[in-house]
Amino acid sequence: MVIGAGAGLSTAAGLTYAGERFRRYFGDFAARHGFTNMYAGGFFPFSSEEERWAYWSRYIWINRYAPVPSDLYEQLHALVVRKDYFVLTTNVDHCFQRAGFDRQRLFYTQGDYGLWQCSEPCHATTYDNFAVVRQMVEAQGWRIDADGTLREPADGRAPARFIPSSLIPHCPVCSKPMAMNLRSDDTFVEDEGWHAAAARCQNFLARHGGDRVLYLEIGVGGNTPVIIKFPFWRMTAENPRATYACMNPGEAFAPTQIAERSILIDADAASAIGQLVPA
């Protein structure tokens, strides 16, 4: 089984980037700058690094280190844990590994909220950001529970929109500003771990290219079809023993060439996977 997961899976798990969850953690930024979702804030031209990292530290914490709102990923893990599987995902929230999936069977193609890199980049190394991000969040007055849940300041004051200048991260090699290890342009760092995961993925696909394989696509939209959707269609077409399954509300479809070997589920992952998990 090859699982291809997109943003729709994490959205179904409760990691929403707009609405109440956005207002709860970013109401102060929204009121000042006018953006209405986390994605927009991620591209906003903040006037200072102190404010930019205040925003990004909250963003990172709630989407990478705080508890996932539901157990959807754990449910999916329970369905596949005894199978020979591999996960290819464009998600950067690390939910698969946090739910117990074998890290040797995961390939995060687009990066990880938990990693920083040089913005230049002057070298191909990434850096864990947990400790510094926690300091940034707490410097704004937020409280972090033992399980990682983020809570507003206990004294009722509004959280600060800036962090101390001393916490702004800089590259340890060239001293340029650090950046998120997220693929958005040609500065994305593919570090040693990225290449090792890519090799494991390619080896798995090659080893099972002619076997009975289920290519299970979950929550993949049309933004980056060349990473998961198109390869899954191609590999299914090339292997008469393969089956393609697509789980996506309003976007579950397949080419006519593989229609007879396709399973199309017009539902979100929470609904569909919930029905598959034994009571």
C-alpha cells in the first residue's frame, strides 16, 4: 500500500487554517493587518523580524507541536500498521510520525514546520526549532500545557505581537536570517534526511511496481498534482495488478484508462476512515 496524503487529510483531522481556530490564536494579527487565515499571514510583509517571528512561532507551535485536534491519523495508522506500506505526503505538520507511523516509511516532500534552514541558503543543513519556538511563544505571554496545548496569558492581557530581538534566529554559518524549511521557491534545502527518505520511497515503489498495490490518495487537491496524483495514476496504469483509490469530497475522480481499477470516495477522510475502523 502506498498512501499519498495532501492537506485535506490534516484539515479533516482538525488542523484548519481559518475560522475559529485562526481567530483564537491570531485575532490580534488579524485585527491589525486584516488577513483572515494562517496562509495569508505566512506571506504577509511584516515590518520587523520581531513581529514576523512572533507570528510564525505561534503558527509553528499549533500546527507542529500542539496536540492534533482529532485522532484521525491514529485511526489511519491502525488500518495500515500490519501492512507493507509507505507514505508520500506534501503535508508539513508531521502528523504521521506523531501518530505512530514508522519514520522509515515516510517521505515529507515539502519540508517540515519543525525545521529551519539558512535563508540564503549557504549550506544544505536543517535545524530543529522546538526549543527556540517555545521560547518565542512564551515570550509573547502564552502558556503551554504539559501536552503542548497553547493557552492565552493567565492574567487576561492580550498576547504580545513581538518577540525579543535576542530570539530572532540567524544562520550559524553565515549569520543571515533563518527561514522555514518549506518548499516555496528554489531556496528550499533538501538535507541529508530528505534525500534518504526520497531514496527509501523510490526503492519501495520500484520493489512493488508489479505487485498487487493499492495507491491510496487522501485529501490531495489540484495545487501540486505532479507529486502524488499524477504519479499514482501513472503507476496504476502501468501495473494491471494495481488499484487506485481517491478519498476527497467533491474531487474524487480518475482517468478513464484506470476507471475499472479505481475506487472513488466522495467524502472527507474523517467520515470515510471513521467507517473503516473496527468498532
